[in-house]
Amino acid sequence: MTAEQINITLGTAGHIDHGKTALVKLLTGCETDRLKEEKERGMSIELGFAPCQVAGLEVGIVDVPGHEHFIKTMVAGATGIDACLVVVAADDGIMPQTREHLDILTLLGVRHGMVALTKIDRVTQERVETVRGELASFLRGTFLEGAPIAPISSITGEGFDGFYKALATLVKEITPRSAEGVFRLPVERTFSVKGYGTVVTGIPVAGSVDVGDEVVLLPAEVTGRVNAIQVYSREAQTAKAGQCAALNVRHWERDLINRGDVVTLAGYFAPEQWYVCRLRVLPHETISLKNGSRVKFHTGTLEVPATLYVLEGERLKGGQETFAQLRVDAPVVAGPGDGFILRSLSPVSTIGGGRVVEASARKLKRNHPSLIEALCEHESAIGNDAALVEYVLRRSEGPAVTAEAVARSAKVLQARAGVILSQLVAQGKAMEVPPGLYMHEAAAADAREHLLALVGDFHDKSPEVTGIRADSLQEASGLPKPVFEAVVASLTGRKALTEANGRIALAGYTKSVSQADRSLMDKVEAVFKAAPYAPPSMNELTRAAALPLSAVERAVTFLKDEGRLVAVAPGMLFHSDAVDGARKQLVEFIEREGKLESVKFKYLVDTTRKFAIPLLDYFDKIGVTLRVGNTRSLKGR
């Protein structure tokens, strides 16, 4: 009976020649030393992947090399594991790579594991108990404190039952990784299969991929389609985060692919050279890191030289934890929450590690409180899609962004981001701006406050005007039109603003017009009333009212503001009574006759073509009439 596949991966760790590969072979029947060089030398130099059946579940095992020269390969394997099997030989006991591997596992955030005390067939029972006690003391204060220490011989099988029972308990305690998120697989190795083409292998760190999905190889930026998948060496339809997987992408050129490259979905990730990280330095007295220190940066399956910049303080010493920025010598693909390890260049040793927080476009200002606050906020959101989407929305540079932009920045699948944004809107934490834009409530509140201040300032400077023109307010606000309209709508809905005749005012505002201005308005209005369908130009108005141009312009502004003058066309004003009268006659005529030829309208209102045509065009514009050629009918009838 086939065991249920579950996306949990175990990883071995420990000193060279302590029996890691032999233990994996005992468990799985698989020989993970696949390279000729490995078999000849009797040690692992590459990662070995094997399926393992434990308590009815099929999980993956990554066998990592123990020699200090291959620590970078060990890190590549450890970044994808959920639990560790720390292997310690009973004859040697705790060795240098035992300590370094445990440091690496701790820095990468591994929280589950057990110890296999191997080669017990070579020593006395007394020696087994002595090393067991040394291990218990060594593990005190680490994530493996109190973990099972199971003696076992991979040669004779002695102790296997107790070891297997502890392993089964460990596997059952692990929560499988979520397969949600944007698929991403750091490439461990690549090869070609005759008749199939190129195959890439590794452990996906996020999401899932199906046969037929389109993926992209970074940094080469080559797209391709997944033709076949193997999980734990068996054909599968899907590969999930945490599974040992092989993807066949037939048309990729093998020579384009390198260890450390990343297979992912297009549009979410890009190779970057600046990364902000949460760095934890190992508690060693000899470690001291200053700004500009050169280090080796290990993440995923990649190792690259980098320069370290401390974002808090001036220097890092052993045991400290802080935010730091790394500039890698070659572009790297990494995402929020990815584990990393830093090693010194000479002498080579592990000095620290932690989690990637975000990529950045440039070098950041050090010791800047607002920067640290933002990084803390981002760090706390990692691993929570809803928190990440809200963080990205709140920190977006523009006042409003698309769901697609939020998804790509948050590294959350677009469909999922859309659901979260809708929830934020329903919770009052965000505002939707048609068409398809979103604002965080904090940004919307700032925009509302800004608009109210602008309108209030306009009232102070122009108390005689009902309100500020909408187009003038938008220009002063600096907001894009869709955002401006949405914010104004929210303010009118809250009864903080009123909008009428194209002007916006504070709710309850009453304009203040002096008696002198009232007299000006009356004089100018009288000229329009005297010739309702032959309205004057500004020059004619100035002469007829016997007023200076500035006074006439002021009066016209007031009259337009009160809706007593209507701008029918640029530079052409009609009194509102005349517009209403013309509209009434126009509607009655068409209702009676069925249509109106444009040429007849000037006779209907007793005017000239100069004024009749702009009036007709105005009625078309406001939706009273519908023009076909030179014939008008009533719109919607």
C-alpha cells in the first residue's frame, strides 16, 4: 500500500563520516551518494534526496554533506527542511561540524528535530551513555533541548525500533507547510533526460505548481511550461512547498541554468542586489562586524559574496540581533521570510544568519527611526497574507494602487490579494476607488483632511463664493481624478462637504456677499434679462452695465456661482431663466412634432444662429436631446 505523500522534508546534519548517508539508506533503501566522486571518496559533496515512509506518511529526506568544505551545500539543503536529524557518531562524539550545523539550523529557524546517535556497534554501552549525556548537555538552551537522542547502528540495525518510533512521533508533530503563495523553487541541480529535455530539481520554498503551468527561470528571465513533475521520485500532477521535486521544462537549455537560480511565477520576483534582513550574530566572542564588512551570503541554493551594512548602531558583536542591509555582488532572487546564513571570508566560518525582510532599490539611511519602525512592521507581517497585503497597501507610494500591484509587491497570488483587499474594504481599513484601485484608510483619512483644509482655506479667502470649483480643488489637492472623486464622494457621504453646480463647499457653509457686490450683480443680471436669447459678450456687458471689466468679471463669478448664469459654451453665458425657457419650448416642440430640424430652433426662441446652435449643443451635452445629422429628438424616447 502506497503511503500518503505529505509536504514535509527532513534533513540530516552532522560531522563528516558520522553515518548520515548510511542512516538514510537504512531508512529509505536509497543510495543518496549518486556521484561517482562521492562513492569513490566515501562522502557526500552534493545534496541527496530520498523518499521516506514514516507511520504511513511519505516524507522527503535531504542528506547533506558534513565536510567543512561543503558547508554551502549543507546550507542549501537546510533552507528547505522542516525538521532535522542531527547525526552524531558514538565513537567520535560532538565534533566541529556538529556545532556549526546546529548553529546553521538555529539561524535558519528550524524548530523540530531529533538526534541519531550512530555507530553504536563500534563502542561499548558505557560509551553510548557517556556520549548521550554529553549531547543532552550540549543541546541545553537550543531548539533541540529535550529532543529524543536515539542510539542506532546502520550496519546491524540495533536500536532501529526505538529510533523509528521517535522519528514517527517527530513527523506527526510537524505541521506541513502551506502550499498557498507564489510558487518558488531554488534550483539544486539540473540535467537532461533523453526524450524529455531539461529537468530541474530542488525543494519549493513556497506555493505549488501543476503540470501545464507556465513558469519563469530567474535571473535568465526565460519562460517555459512544466511538462512533467516528479515528487519523491514518483510521477505527480502537483509539486508543493516542502517536497523534494523535479520539474521537466522541455525547451529550457540546460546550459542556461545554474545552481542557485530560481523557478517561479512570472511577475512576482526579480533578481535584486540590495536586501534588508533581520540578522542574528552567533554568540561567539571573536565575532565583530562593522559597516562594510565583506561576507559570504547563503540563501536558497546560492552562495554569493556580499557587503554588510548595519542599520542600527555602528558595529555588531557576538550574540547581537538587528536589522542589516546586504549588497550582494551578483543579483539574487529572495523573498520575505527566506532564511539566510552569513559566513566570513577568511578564515571561513559561520558568523550569523536570519531572515530576509525585503528587497530594496538602494542603500538605506542608517539609524533612522522611521525606517526601523517600517521594517519592524513588515517583519511582523511576514507569513500572514492579510497582514502583508495591508502593509503593502499602507506603504504604497501613490495614493491608490491596483490589486495586481499590491499582489506583486506583497508576493501574494493576485486572486488571494483581491479577496484580502475586499475584506479590508468591508472592515473599513481600505477604500475602493473605481476603476479597480485601492487606498489604505490611513491614506484616505489624510486625503480627506487635506481636502477639507483646502476647501476651508478657499472659504476664508473667498467668502462671497459658494464654494471652490471641483477642477480647481482637484488641481490643488494633487490627487488623480479617480482618487479625488472617490474622496469627495466619501466626504459628501459623511456630510462633511456639499457639492452643487460644480462647486464644493464645507457642509453648512453660507457665503457672505456685501451689499456693494449685490448691486453689481443686479446691474449685470439686468443686462442678461434684457436680451435673454442674445446675451452680451464681456466687452458688451461692460459697456451696457457701465462698469469696469474687473467689476463685471466679479459679478459674473457670483452669478455663475449662484446658478443664475449658465456657461452654455466657452465665452457664452445665458441667464438661467433663458436656458429654462428654451429647454421648455424645445421639449414641447419635439413632443408635438416628433423631431426638430436644427435650423428651426432659432425661430422657436427668436434668436440668431450664433446663439441657437450653442444652445442646441448644450442641450445635447446635458442629455436633453439626441442629435443625428441636423435633426434632434428627445434622448431616451
